[in-house]
Amino acid sequence: MHQNATALIAQYWAMGLFVLGVIALCVFMIGVASLLGGQSRGRSKLLPFESGVVGAGSARQRFSVKFYLVAMLFVIFDIEAVFLFGWAVAVREVGWTGFWGAAVFIFILLAGLIYDSRVGALDWAPQRKRRAGDT
């Protein structure tokens, strides 16, 4: 019983020492960065910029709903890729049941993609106005 308690304390001691080492390393890096980092101040230093380009216009600019719709579609199809990767890794273990489950999953997502395409959710270009002679 005494050996188990000693082994448990040794494990906690090692973990505690590791956590203290990580905290000490973080404090050291922040301290060195604040001492050696640039301290310049100025009007242009306070301007916000994105990728080296000074912003123009208001930050409260409105965006089209299509941006958010495409972002949601990206997330949905990104999650699809994660599920299909997991299926591909375990394809031998899941057998035909897994195959048909993945096929139904792909079919439902394909139907959703066709629906999104038909309702115009994927159309980015503005619609051209039809002239009287166009059909």
C-alpha cells in the first residue's frame, strides 16, 4: 500500500513540476519580449490595418447574406469530409452496412447541394437584366 501511494505522489510531483516549468517558460518569454520588443509610438502606429493595408471605410459595413450562407455551406461540407475520412479509415471494419450508410449520407448532402444550386444560393455573379428580345 505504501508503494502505491509513493508512486502516485511521484506522478503528481512530475506533473506539478511540468506545469510550473511551462508557466515559468511563458513568464520568461513574455518578459523578454516586453524588454526587447519595439517601443515606438506614433499616430500611424495606432492605425488598424489588415495584411499591411490600411483599412478604408467603416468597420460597421453591411455584408450580403450570401457571404454567411457560403460560410455555412463550407462548414457543412467540411464536416462531411471529416465523417467520410473516418469512414474511409474504418471501411474494412464497417463492411456493407457502413458502405450503405455512407452512400445515404453522400446522397442526402448531394441532394442538399443540388437544392442550393437550384435556389441560387451558390450564384455569386449579379443577374444580368434581360432585354426585350432575349428569351
